[in-house]
Amino acid sequence: MDKQISIEEAVAQVKDGMTVMIGGFLACGSPHRIIDALVQKGVKDLTIIANDTGFIDKGIGKLVVNGQVKKVVATHIGTNKETGRLMNEGKMEVVLVPQGTLAEQIRAAGAGLGGVLTPIGIGTPVAEGKDQLVIDGKTYLLEKPVKADIALIAGTKVDVKGNVFYREATQNFNPLMATAADLVIVEAGEVVEAGGIDPHLVMTPGLFVDYIVKA
Amino acid sequence: MDAKEIIARRVAQEFKDGDAVNLGIGLPTMVPNFVEEGVELQLQSENGFMGIGPEPDEAHVDMDLVNAGGIPVTVVPGAAFFDSAASFGIIRGGHLDATVLGALQVDEEGNLANWMIPGKLVPGMGGAMDLVGGAKRVIVAMTHTAKGSPKILKKCTLPLTAAKKVSRIVTEMGVMDVTPQGLLLIEYNPEYTVEQIQAATEAKLTVSSQLKKMF
């Protein structure tokens, strides 16, 4: 089975009001072609789950600047002033999450876990409204799993079965997000035949990936 | 020597050969320039690798390989790449010997605030809460005051990054340890008197019986 689809078919999967995970860290390892196509399509009222909101002219930030985002769940928004402005004006909801917590919440969703217990955030605003558990004398926050309707990820090399290899620092949230959405689309820097990636080097097994779009 | 270089030089003396360290953005990234010969640090980049090398020259910039500030870097021989869950497992799991980061405020209980100023600046915590919560030692490296206004307080007034986690504070004026009895001044910059250092500090400083010069 060949999972390749066109960019038009890929963005057609993303509908108004959906919750969308987007891979990348400050635009490194983000699916740039899909983001550009979403900007062009103008799909709106999205909830974006991502490490950060990139920059105003690069990465996830383009969707924010174009007014397509209703809510952001991220760890850092400081590199995109537009995110802060829209948040302060009450035009976009922003939920800030410690980076390691967001990673584990996504991993938990993908791994069928009911949440994670983390000591991070105790004594800070992050703990407000959350259950705390004491285990062996140490206090932990209960953080719930985070999943999405669609995950849009980027891989350096992808075979037609959807197996993904990520180069250098482009992994970041991509392999986690690939496990935690109803539909997963990977933007491939290079598409190769089955067997074109040494199975030892597969970082996201193809079973997690629904569709492949060439970058 | 300007204040930042004094601080970076002193922080560089904190490490032994092979220490795994995460350096925050800004001043802390200057530290490796000053570690003594024979001390090789394993520098972590929380976006997903161990073994940060020097910044590349223009011809070797590779946007798949950036640090947690989005700046292109290189990796040293023996480096390793991983995803965000593994990266924060390293951080939260206590596998880093130290983290060095700046602060807006730090107090005599070892509380740290460095991620937001309500109503003004809300960049998000990124990985800071995990780093401060998880590293074996938390070293705050910062200028002693903000344009004369104390940053080392009796009690932080800004939202905390983490509670009671700071081990040591290094400024251009001196070195202070957080102890159950409060802040202990263990070293001073001979350009200042102990009285001047106390006057620039809101928290009460106890002077160590082994007080010595920073350099």
C-alpha cells in the first residue's frame, strides 16, 4: 500500500475547528509545505498543539498571523509577538505547558495511558486546578493525556509504508505526535521505496502514519 | 572584564570533566568558552541532542541542527540525537549534573522566577521548569541587580519557575549558596565590599567563615 497523497488531498483533511498537532521546534522539523498550504486554504478556528508558535514569517507562526487559530497549547510563544498580542487582546486562547510535560502528555495519549505524574510545576501557576498525588512522600501533578484530530509532522526520509527517519534535531515532537492523533500526515523530505530505510533506523514505525506528502 | 564575562568565567569553574550540563539561552551559553583545559562538558540541547559543538561558519549552517534558541550549531564527535520525550527524560529524571540559567528573581529559599511578568511579558516557560526541577544542581547566572534594583530577594514576587530548587547563585559581585539557613556568601568580587554586596541584595546574606575572592 502506497500512502502518498497530494498536498491538496492532505490539506482537505484539515477542517475548521479541528485540533491539530504540528511537529517542530522553532520551525526546525516542521511540515512547512503543509503549513503554507493551510495558510492558502484559510481553514480556521484551529486548536494548535505544538512546542512553540515559531516566528511570524516561518513555521506555525504563519497560521497565527493569518488569524486561523482559536487556541494554542504550547511551551513557548516568545519568538512570535503576534501570539502574545492576540492572547493579550483576548482574541486567541493560549495554554502554556512545561515542555517535558507536553511531551509526556502526548506520549501518554499515544501509549494508551490515563495521564502522567510529574513533579514539574508544583508551587507554580502550572499546578492551579490540577490534582496532586503524594507517592512515596513526593508530590506530583496529574497531567492528562493530550491528543488531536490530526497530527502534521515532518520527516527527513519516509518510505512508502510510512516508516520515518528524522535527521539531526528534526525529531523533537514529531515521533510523539505521530502516535497521538486520529489521522497522521507526514511531510517527507524524501520518499523512498519500501526497504529504502534500514529497519534499524526507523524512528516512527509506518503503522502510525496514514498519509505521506512530498515536501 | 564586563559583568557577563566575570559571571561566565566563574560559572565555568563549577564543572568537572564529563559533566552533563544544560545551558540556558544568553549569558549561560558563554560558559564553555572559559572551562579549563582538560574539562570536557557534555552539553545538552533540550530540543533533542547531547554534544553541542561550536557555532558553524556560514558555509556549514544546517537548519536541521539548531539549539534550543533556534541558532544553528554543530555537534561534537560522540553526539546523540533523540526526541523531546527522551530529552526531557534526561532532564526530569535527574541525569543532568547541572543546569545554568538566568533569572528575573531568585530568593533566599532557592525559589526562582524567570518565565513571565504578568501583564507584560509572557514568553512561556519552554523547558525551564523541567530543567530547574530535574537537574542535580541549579546554578543561577545573572547580573546581581536589574539596573540597581535587587533581583535576589527575601521572597520572589513573580510567578515561580520552580520552588526551592536553586543550589547556587553566581553574579558579578559574588557567589552565594542556598542553604536551609538562607543565603551564604561564599565568594566575593574584590571590586566590591561585602557591605556593597549586601546593599545590592534584598535577602540577608550570611558571610561564610571561609569567604574568599572570586578570582
